Amino acid sequence: MPPTRPSLTDGSTLSTLIRLALPIVLANVLQTAYQLIDAFWVGRLGAEAVAAVSLSFPLIFLLLSVGIGLAVAGTVLAAQYHGSGNRDAVNRVSAQAMLGMIVLSLILGSTGYVLSPIAVDFLGAADDVQPLAALYLKISFIGLPFMFIYAIFQSLMRGVGDAKTPLVIVFVTVVLNFILDPLLILGWGPVPAMGVSGAAIATVITQGLSTIAGLYILFSGRWGIQLKLNQLKPDHHLLWRLFALGGPTAVEQSTRALGMMLMTTLVAGFGTVTLAAYGIGTRIFSFVIIPALGLSQAASALVGQNIGAGKTERAEKTAYASAAIAFVSLTAVGILCFFFADPLVTIFVPDAHKVIEEGALFVRITALTFGLMGAQIVIAGAFRGAGDTVMAMAIALVSLWVLQFPLAWILAERTSLQEIGIYWAYPIQNIITAVVAWMWFRSGRWKHHRLIDSEASLKTATTPVPPIDSANNRP
């Protein structure tokens, strides 16, 4: 008999956390590689192309964030039911979460496609950037259903403790994206150069392949979750439960995305160079926080499973260890970024000296608070895993609407700092938000949100969950 993976609700807290978090971090690195590869090759087209992608990303994330809320709800319920041993409930939750994501993605994708030109104009793009950004958005929204379906697949697998299978899929598709990007962006042989739109097409193709692989795994039943077509019949009570639980997270993530859009609009008023520098800086930040995001997602699954199993103290230890690791590791990364800001920005825009200078300044101003930002991200993930999605939402609302955007506007528009004021809003917001999140964590109130006892429609006989083969993640 092959060796089995130890239970995620027993044994060493630290080793369990690392075992689940490491594949998630690696998968997030690879997923971010989509954006970095795009930025690398698009950067060869000039500042206008970089600005077009920078302008488009917040709007894509805005719609994707709505789906993230439902994915988180699926993760939380699947994790808590998995922790309690009710595999039948895990399967039904997974099927309804998948159904909700498919419907939602079709609605949002078609809406985004139609409104792309209007959105680009609203965001204040310069005349030379508008057509590039609009085309990039339209293609991206065609692929939105793929993004949503793969997001829920990945979330559900992590909810039941399997982070390795999504990692393998992401690795294969990123390699393919690495080949397609230069081919479609710059052209080669019979393949015409498509510019910015080529980056979007390459991403849609690889995301489509990821989705096909994810659906096969979920319906095959050999990786811990078994979906059946008859389970996709709408269960209105359970769908409502998922949307109610995921609603605060959707608001939280949408708020972040909307904040990004408004920040981008504010930055765009200072010209193409500043917009390009800001876009490069935020992409570097998105890469830097990958360890914290991975720890946050692992903490959500582990906290959910332990609370489902009635082990609240172990859930708290997991959250604390995750936040501590994030703080130490991202502080170290922030110090490195502070001293090597210029080379980092140069990677993306090697010949745009003004963009390099301003982007490096943005990175230096923010870098030394990376640790606090990481700790806050992880703590919020623990809140979600416990089912306290409302508090995670409240922290996001305060950080963006009470702190970051008002500070950025005041410092940029009402002081002599101008665009530099926008950059300073980031570290100030990081410090205050981390303090607020830590205070709620220390109160302990977030630990008392066990959700599965209240889910009457899923009170079925407990089906023991078989151990998972550590070699191939199969029960």
C-alpha cells in the first residue's frame, strides 16, 4: 500500500502548513508568471502598450473578484465539511459552487465585452492607449469563463487539502504561455504580429486548456472530489448559502479591484510615463506578495478543516504561524527590493529611462512595509477560513476607502508631492491595516464561525474521507 498523507487536522502545525502552503505558493508564482511574461514581451512594444495592459488589468480583476467570492465560499464549506468527514456534502457543495461560477462567468464576461470601450474611456486612457486597451479587454473577457471555472477548481482542491494537482496544471500551461506570448505578440513566420492583443489571446488559450484539465479531474473522482452531472441541478438553498458566505469576500475583492481602477484613473492624470511606472510597480508588488497569498490560501483551508473538526485552538496556531512566516519573509524581500529597485523595473522596460526612474522610486517608498502587508493578507485568509468573511471585508473597505484612495488623492492633488503622494499612500495604508487586522485576530472572535452545523440541507450521514496518496494525491 502506498504511503498516505497525514491528516491536516493532526500532527505538527508547522509541517502541515508548509506541506499545503508550498505547492500553493509555487502555483501562485506560476500564475503570476502569466502576467510577468505578458509584461516582459509587451514592454518590448513601448510605453503605450505597457500603459494599455496596466489600464486593463484592474477592470479584469474587478469582474474576476466577484467570482473569487464564490470560490472562497466553496473552499470554506468544502474544507469544513472535509474536516468533519462528510464527503457527500463536499461533493454537493463543489457541484453547486461550479454551477454558480459557470453562470456568473457567462453573465460578467458578456457584459465586460460589450462595455470595454466605454470602460477604457472612463478610466481616462490617452488617445494612443485607448484602442489597444479596448481590444485587450475584449479578448480577455472572452476568456473570463475559463478563468472562473479554473478558479473554483483550484479552490475546491485546496479546500480538501490537494494543492499539488493544480500546481502541475499551472506549470504546464505557463510553459505553453511562455511559448505563445512572443509568437503571437511579435509574430514569426506565417504567424502575424498581433501586439498587445496577442498577449490576451495566448492567455485565453492556456486558461482554456487549464479549465478542460480541471473539469476532467473533478468529474473523474480520483482526486478527492467526485462531481456528477445530476449534482449540477440548481439547489437554491445551497446556492444561496454559497453566495451569502461568498458575498462579503466578493465585496472585499471588488472593493480592491475598484480601488485599483480609481487609483489607475488618478495616476493616468499624470501622463503615460507615470501610468507605465505605476503599472510596473504594482506588478512587482503582485509578485512579491505571492508567498503571503499562498500562506493565506493554505491558512483558509487549514483553519476551515480544523474548525470543521472542532479544533479551534489548532486553527489559531495555524493562523499565527502563517502570519509570522509572511511577516519575516516579506520583510526580507522588501529590503532586497529597496536596494535593487532600479534593476527590477529595468527588466520590464529596458529602454524607458524615465519609467525606470519613477517606477524604482515607487518600489522603494513601499518596499519596507511589505512584511506588514503580507501578515495582514494571511490573517484575512484565516478569517475567511473560519467563515468570518464579513470582518475580512470590513478591513478591506477601511484600508481602501478610508485610507489608501483618500490619502493618495489628498497627497497628489492638494500637496506639492503630486504623483509621489500616490506612492506614499501605499506604505501608510499597509501599516494601519496590519494593526487593525492584528487587533481583531487577538480578540479571538473570528474563531467561532463554524458553518456546517447551520447547513440543514447537508446534514447527511457522515461518510469517512479516505486518506490521500501522498505520491499522486489520490484517495
